[in-house]
Amino acid sequence: MSLIFWCVNSTWVILGVVIFFPTLVTATTPPKIENSASTLQPPNSLNPNPNPLQFPTKPEEVKIQETVSISLTQALELAQRNNRDLQLAILQLQRSRSSLQESQAALFPTLGLNGNLTNNGNGFSSSSSQSSTSFSGSAQLNYNLYTSGNREATIRAAEEQLRVDEFNVETQALTIRLNATTQYYDLQQADEQVRINQSAVDNAQASLRDTQARLSAGVGTQFDVLQAQVNLANAQQQLTNAVSQQRIAHRQLATLLSLPQSVDINAADRVELAGLWQPTLEETIVRAFQSRPELQQQLAQRNIYEQQRRQALSQLGPQISLAGSYNLQDRYNDGVSVTDGYSVGLQASLNVFDGGAARARAAQSKTDIAIAETQFASQRDQIRFDVEQYYYQLRSNLDNVQTSSLALSQAQEALNIARLRFDAGVGTQTEVISAENALTTAEGNRVTAILDYNRALANLQRSVTSRASR
């Protein structure tokens, strides 16, 4: 027996007493995933093939040969390590780092070298032909002294794109963590539904045996037997459907975790409340605004459009560059020493008229800035709605856990009474079947209430948690 509390405006309120209530653990942030000795690491058999281009060609290569039970913590570790979408986001981030290095190269001058070795003659038919060999070489140095802001805008745009991809990695990591958590809960629910429906089949089989025995003893009716047979058939059909959903849930989580083709997994954790949410709704909303990388990503995207606008306008300004070269030339066996020379100069250019193309590109970027600002406001409003939605779901599901736990206790007692009445001859088989169905429904409702609460809690935790804080 446990007491349920809820924090409202820093005041703890007792919601009620729950029978068969799981142990509550206070948790305001998700557990950290750490590579330490105290953390049970997933087995090596769950690591996927390192070759992304590998694919099976034989049926035995995709046949499930091993089933491993994993905890939620292990599932999160596998998701962060193996998920393909997260790996793709990390590769895109690496590409942006290289792109930034490319744009920063414009801060330095360019230096080029070339050489030429030539042999000249009068032809093979001339008896007096005499060949000569000469060598020439040159070095060129170029540096853009002034670009009307184009170079700076290009570098700044690359820096902002790097920030966008960094925030994208954070978003992907949080999303994959949330998906792994919710799909793990889906797997738990599928396992529980199989267990509940198997129990319903066992109860229906017991009832059928009792009615058949009563019919044989002359104190039952064929109608009671038919009712029991129909109830058993319905329970078996529900069990078959539950097993199918269980297998789908297994493979869905296995796909998210990028498991090997021949390995399947089971949920090792028990179904219980994942924790209590202590912050108020207002505190949760503010923390979500401060933590969600999507908002910072929108601001970085806006900055990219601003730099693109400056790049477009820079084409209307003067461009000044420094150019220098050094040349040398020598013809062998001519009695003349090597000759060399150099040149240094400034080059300037100004695009007087381009038909309005540069200003048109700047206008497009200005419109993109307005779009990014609008998307920022929309994202902000969506974040608040998500927080409010999951917060209210959390409260209602906590109430449902209390109600369903009481209903489960009452349904079990009602089934015991119905069987006693039936055995005593004062009840009917219909009452027993109804009580069995009510018990099955109560068990399913309790599992659903707990896991719905856990899903809402996971969404709230995702709303206020940034990857850097974990």
C-alpha cells in the first residue's frame, strides 16, 4: 500500500491510497548514461555490423538465433551508439566543420608555382639541326585585400551553419533518446498484454472445464458450456493479436537500435512508475524555452540568411586584391646566365551594373530572415503547447494509476465472489465470464495508465533537457 502525492504550487497534496502500487522514485531529469563500472553495458552481440553496405543474401542470415533481455538504460546506450539517424547527423556536422575550414582559407593568400622544361630543334630531316633546352618557372601570389564584406559574411555563414548542425545533433540525440524510451514502454505494454491475455485464456479454460464437469454431473446446462466455449475462443483470438503486436514491438525497437539481423530483444525492466515530476507547469515551460536546441537552431538559421544578404550586397562594392609574381628563364649552353624578374600590383574591380541581380538576391535573403523569425515564433508556441499537453497528461495518468489499481483489486475480488456463487449454485456462468472479462480489462487499464504516465514523463524530460547537460 502506498500514498500518492502531487506537488501543486510548492504544496504537496495527498491524492489517495493505492493498493498494488509500484515503488515511486523521485526523478526530475533523465538518468545519465555513463560508461562506468556501475552501469551495465549492453552485450557485444548487440553491436551491428560495422559495414553499412552489408546486407544478408541467405535466409539463415536473417533468422533470429538469439534473444537478449535488456534494460531501459541499456536500450538508451545502444540508441545513442548505433542509431543511423544520429550517425548521419554527426557526419553532417563533420562536413560543416570542413566547410568552415574551407571558407576560413580566404583569410590567407594563395601561392602557386609552375615550371616548364622545353627542348627545341629544327627537325629530323635537317642535317644541321641543333637542339636547345630551356627552362622557365614562375611563382604567383594573390591576396584579396578588400571584398566589401563578402569574405567575412561567407565565414560567418559557415560558422552559423556549423551551429545549426551542432544543434541538429543535439535534437537528434534527444529525439532518439525519447523514441527509444517510448518504444521500450511500447514493448513493455505488448509483453504485459500477452501476459494478461494468456491469463484470460487460462481463466476461460478453467471455466470451460468447470461447466463441462457440471454438465456431466447433471447440475449444469449445455448453454453454460457454449458460453464458456465462446468466451475461450474470444480470449484465444485476443491472445493471438497480442502476440502479433508483441513481435512487431520487438522488431520496431530492434530497428531503432540498429541491432544485428539475427538478434532479438526482450524488456528486462518491470512495469512501474518512472518517477515524479516536481517542477510546476510555469517552471517547466521556462526551462523548455531555455533548453530546447530547436529554438537556437532557428536563430542560427536566421543568422545564415543575414550573412547571405550581406554576401549578395557585397557584389555591388569594390573588390581589391594584391597580385605578385616572380619569373625566371634559362636556356642551356647559350652562354647567357639565368634571367629573372618580378611584378607587384594592385587589382581593383567594380560591378557597375548587373541588372539588379545582387539586390534581388539580397531581397530573397531578407524574406528568408522573416520566414526564420516566423518559424522561431511558431516553434516557441509549439514547445509551450507540448509542455502543457504532457504536463496535463502526466497529472491525469497519475490519477488513472490510482483509479485502475483500485479497480484491479475490486475486479479480482468480484471474480472470486462470482466463482463462489457459481459453485454454490446461486450464481450463473454469465456472471463468472463477465467478472473474468472485467479483470482482464482492469489489468490492461492499470498497465496502460502506468506506461502512459511514463511516456508523458519522458516527453517532459525531453522538453527541458539539453544534450550538453546530460
